[in-house]
Amino acid sequence: MSWTQGDIVELDISDLSDRGDGVGRWQDRVVFTPDTVPGDRVEVRLVRVKPAYGFGKLLTVLDPSPQRVRAACIVADKCGGCQWQTVSYEGQLAAKTQQLMAALCRIGGFEQDAIAPLIRPIVAAPDPLAYRNKVTYPLHRTPDGYVQAGYYRKGSHQLINLNQCPVQDERLNPLLAGIKQDIEFEGWSIYNETKHQGKLRHLALRVGRRTGEILLTLVSKDAKVPGLAE
């Protein structure tokens, strides 16, 4: 079969990239495919090809991996805020260990057999969900006037509206819907990326781990906030 954009191929996913894409091989070429899990047998369409590697779009999971789990978030397949929710937590830890080893060998010049015994097991989090105590959401106003807050769809600036997020601290979830309603009620303008008009651009929430104090910040398009990516 030719190595051409649009071709449909079957892959065995063996690893995860540092971006969370599944890594498979076809005719000695690497194919990176989002939404796949190590151990999956999948059918993908090649959406971008280079001489030695390419990128695929998942079409069908032919044989699911034992590490594949149901995502905790109902929009995990659309939202760009999480990449690994369909991978079991044990599988995530194994993938991160492998990534560390690969970096030490590729960048540090170590031999894998020599470095493997020296890498200690990752200290697992008590809970793989509800750990994020700080979140920053872009804001958007729909044509019919509703205010949305969420993360961008993968590879785009199309907002996925959220009223809760399973990876953020649970104490922040009740605030999302209420804040959006308050912005609507007050009539505050939301920045429009196409028209370059409006004021509010981001909603930032943070909860103190020790104090439980919640900080809410509405960020305008002209504000420069350390650590907040434009």
C-alpha cells in the first residue's frame, strides 16, 4: 500500500507520545494517533504524512486494550484540556516512566539496560481526578447571547462549553454556571477573536489547598497576567 494522505491502515498501538497521542508503526514508519491507548488494535486514516512518520485519525477500535477505560468527562473526546482520560491510571504511570527512560537515552546518551534499574516507580497521586486547583477558561458569547466558558477543541479555537470539569478541584465546579449567568445579567462584553472587539477574555479560578479560599479573576484582553497564555 502507498504511503499517502487519506490511506486507511490498521495499527497496533505500542506507546504514548509526550502529547498523549498513541504511537503505532506501519511499514517501519511511526504513526501518531490521538484517542488511542497502548495495546489497542485500531483502524486509522492518515491525515498527514512525512517520509518517516505520519499522523492518523482514529476511525475504529478493532480490539480495545486492557488499559482502555471510560473517560470521566463526557466531552473528553472533544475538549483539548485532557489527552489521557481513556488510559487507565496505571497505564498513564507506565507511559510516563517509559517517556522518562526514552528521554534519558535519547538526550542523555544513556544505555537503556543501564538506566532502567535506576529509575524508581512514580509516586502515584492519591486521586487521579479533582487535583487541579487552578484553572483558566477562555470566554465566548454565542450569537444568541449566552456566555460560555471552557477549553478549546483539540487543534482549534472552537470553545467546548463546560459547567464542570472532573480534573479540577470539586469546589470550583459549582461556580462555573453561576459566573456565566452573572456575566450575562450584567451585560459585560466578551472579547470576539474575529471582530477584535469586547473586553473579557478569560475566567481564572483558584482554590487554596490549605486555606480553602477561592479566588475568582475575570481577565480583560489587555491584561497581562503571569502564567496566563494568550
